[in-house]
Amino acid sequence: MALKITQTRSIIGVQKEHHGTLRSLGLGRIGKTTVREDSPTLRGQLHQVGYLVRVEENQE
């Protein structure tokens, strides 16, 4: 199953570790979207920056 991840909030004022997590997800600005395969590692990253992103199941 693939997940569609969209950044919904700015990274201004967030912890530096969260900046790196967003970069590793392929995000970095509001409105940018990426599609990733679901895995335990990805779930951990999303748990860390969940307040900055919106996650949906990819229908493709």
C-alpha cells in the first residue's frame, strides 16, 4: 500500500530534527506532495512530523 504525504504547515519554528525528517520524506514547502510505500520506518517518520503533514492512502 502506498501513502500520499502532503506538507500542510510551515517548518518555521520547528525542531531541527523535524526539518531533516521532512527533507528525507521529499518535502520542504507547504503544498508539496510525495508518494511512498508504507513501512515501519515511514510510519515512525510520520509519527514524528504528523503535525506538519496530511497522510492519505494512494488510490493509484
